[in-house]
Amino acid sequence: MTNRPFRPPRPVACESGTAYGTGDVVARAGSGPIIVVLASCGLVASFMQTLVIPLIPAFPRLLDTTPTDASWVVTVTLLAAAVCTPVAGRLGDLYGKRRVLLVSLAVLISGSVVSALTSSLALMIVGRGLQGCAMGVIPLGISIMRDELPPERVSGAISLMSATLGVGGAIGLPVAAIVAQHADWHVLFWGAAGLGLGCALLILRFVPESPVRTPAPFDFLGTLGLVVGLTSLLLPIVKGGEWGWGSPATLGFAATALVVLAAWGWYQLRRRDPLVDLRVSARRPVLFTNLASVLVGFAMYAMSLSFPQLLQAPSATGYGLGLSMVEAGLCLAPNGLVMMALSPVSARLTNRYGARVTLMTGAIVIAVGYVFAIFLMANAIELIIASVIIGAGVGIAYAAMPALIMSAVPVTETASANGLNSLMRSVGTSTSSAVMATMLAHLTITVGSFTVPSLAGFRATFAVAAIAAVAGLALTAVVPRFRAASPELARV
């Protein structure tokens, strides 16, 4: 028998007593605008991740610094996103998801303005860090949809919102490249500020505050421990290739991460109202979905790092296509469009077969795309086809993850649980960045005065990404099939 992914609402705890968690307000006002507005916020937040990629080669000159120091303009955004996403989710559960979403957009706007007004490295790092804090809007938006939309709209809306995590970055890359090539580079940040302001105004106009709250004190000590632990964990992952994997800095941060995160976990298990409920996170559906998310995020980012380099490699190598950054970005733009187009397909698959099967399907498609790229990479058309296949798999997989997560957590913890899932994807992309960069840096050839990744290096990265996708498939396969006890949850 086929089960619908979301059942009728039940009363849930709220700030003013009892309220219904789905659709009462939105059913009257129309759910279309809220879906469009929240998905737009997700696109803008994920766009911040690729906003400056076209400027990376020029940043040492633009900011009067070294290439090593300039890399922090990208690194700090990644770190801030990873740290703030689970914290924003918990704050949303405690104090109101719409309220925290607006605060996140205000931080994004502030960071964009700071970056737009400076050519100083220090201020640019501050601004980019503030921009990264906006990634919390995606789990917050997913949770608002679960709380407020009519049951028949929730599955498709969540699929669309989750897919924006990959779509925004894919579409944003060519857009940022075109703007950077034809205008002053500060225009990128003014544009980001304008997008953030537009999203905030739309939120105020169309998105109601969710009545679902968790009355509890905020865990400040747990937040501090998570910030220190995650920063210490991600820094050696992101910078280890540059610092040296056996350097004192890399080993010191890694050791600090182990100690701090172990102490943080001990503290969370003993706190009555923890920042992250580790007992819930240890449930098999949540645990294995999060582990699979790491691997799917790893596989997704491998394309973002390797395909542009292959498209831009000199044609003298015999395999490079010699394209410009703008041309390479345009070649990869279709995969972002496919991610968004397939989010309704993912929702229908989830409705019919369950989120577990949908996530497994996405992982298989990702692996097929990389196998295609290993054997067919002779021209731009073949690489576009490969990227579209991979993008299709990412869109299907990303859209299924929230349904699996929310099928195993209480309704009052949806934002924090989705925030943790987004964090796991960030850990995957961070690890992929380090692994792929190391592989491509060591498997090189010299063409004239240029040293570029070799054909064997690209094929090796594609093979590793395919293996990661298959490993994600295996982890998802052990997620138990069960019927969710909570009324708003999906069948997996």
C-alpha cells in the first residue's frame, strides 16, 4: 500500500499554547508564494558559496596580499556556514524560525555591504564570514514548510528547498563570472546585498511565523564547544594540503577537534536541553542519513572542483578544452537547472517509494555520471552531459534527505535536525575540496611553462567521487524501513 508522505496535522507546542503545525494560515493565504519566497532565499544563500570563485586568481592583486592569505576569503565562508547552520536551526526551534531566518538574511546583507565597501583583506574576510552565516536559511526554510504548508504541498516544497543547496552554487558560478568580467568586482557584493534585502522583504510580506516552538533555554556553552570543535575539525581538512598534512598546525587542530568534540558530546548527553540531541541523532535513520549526506556532498563538490579545471586546461595538453572561466561556468550551468527541475520528480519518488529509495536512486545516478565522465570527456558536450547526469543525481538525493531526517525526529526539533544534516553535507564538501585538490596537485603534467592536472588525475578524482556515491548508496540501504510515528512525517 502506498502511504502519503505527510499525514494530517496534530496540535503542537507553541509560544502561546497550542497551535496546528501545518497549513492553517498558508492554506488561506495560498502556499505558492511561501514556497517561491523560501526557495529564493535558499538560492541566494547557496549563491554566496560560489560568489567569489571567479575572482580567486585576482584576489592577491585586488586585496594586495599573498595567494595563501587570499584563500581565506573562500575558507572563512565555508567555516562560518558549517558552524552557523546547526546553531541557526536550534535558534529557530527555540525563538521562531521566521525570526531567525530574517536575522540570518540581515547578517548576509551586512557582510555583503562590508565586502562591497572594502579592498582590505581583513575586512573582506569579515564580510565573507558574515555571508557564510546565511546558510542556515535552508534548514530553517525546510522546517517552516513542514510546519505551515498544507500536507499535500509539503513533500514537493521541501524537495525544492533542499535542492537549492546545490542549485544556487551551480547557477551562481557563471553569473558571478560574467559580472566579474564586465563590471567592477565590488558590484558582486552590492548585488548580493540587494538579493538579501529583497528576500527579507518578501519574507516579511508572505511568510508567517511558525507556531511550533521548543520552550527551553539556549545552550550557550554547547554552542561555544561546537564552534571551537567544528572550526578545529574543518581547518585542517580545508588547509591541510597547503599547511602540509603532517605539519604541527594540521595535527594540532585535528587533536584539538578530537578533544573538544568528545567533551562537547559528553556535555550534550548530560544536558537537559542540548544544542544537538545526540540521542535523536544516533537513531539509525538519522545517523545513516547524515553519514550518507557526507558522501553525497563529497561527490557533488568533486564536480564543482574538477570540471572547471578540465574545461579550462590548455588544449595543448591533448585533453584540456582551453575555455575561459565564463565559458566553463556556462557549460556547468545546466546541471544546476536540472537539479531544480528534478526536485518535483524526487518528491513524487518519495511519495510513491519512500525517501530511502529516492536517496538511493540519487546516489546511483551520481555514480553513473562520474563513470560516464571517466570514459567520455573528449569535448565540452560530453562533459556537459556528465555534469547534467551528476546534477540530476544530486538534485534527487538532496531533495530526499530532509524527509528521511524528519521521519525520525520530533516536530519541535526539525530545524536543528535539518541544520545538522546541512552541516554533514558541508563536512562532505570540505573533505572533497581537500581530497580533490590534493589529488589534482600531485597528479600533474607540465605544458610549456604551465603545470596542470593530468588526464590520469582527473580520471582518478572522478573514480573517487563515484566510489563515494556508491558508499552513500550502501549507507542509505541500511536505513530501516519504518512507519513514522509523528503525524507530519514521511514514510521511508
